[in-house]
Amino acid sequence: MSSRSYRLPRKDRRLVRDEATGRVGELQAICDYHEPSRIGATARRLAFIRPLGGGREWTTTPDYLTALTPEEYQREAEQGWEEPVN
């Protein structure tokens, strides 16, 4: 990650919903990301999210994130962290 990255300490990671996809996960970091395969490309601000219950980490723009309330967290836990069907 670049010098403008921000990796959250484990105790401060938040559960979030990616409004672009409807997926729920634990916010891992927000950083300016340089795509390694695109030499000379400008950095994009991305949020890295780990799915609850395991799976592949994904990215989205931070503007699409919504923090979950305790009630939403409980509701997601009761549903078993299922991913939405596209």
C-alpha cells in the first residue's frame, strides 16, 4: 500500500455494507491503490473488505460503504452472512 494508505487496527475494524453490491464484510483498509499491471496509471482510492464467514476479499470505492448498526449486524448474523445472488 502507498504512503497514503490506512490499514485499520483489528480492534477498530468496522462491519460495512457495500451499497454497490449489497455484500456485507469487515473493512480492512482504505488506500490509494496503484494497479500493478497499468504502468503510469493514477492511483484510485479503494476500500478493501473481507467477507464475513470467509471468502475472497473485494474492493469498492469508499463512497459506497455504509457502516452497519448493531441491529443490522445482528440481522446479518442471523442470516448466516449469505452473499446476495446476482
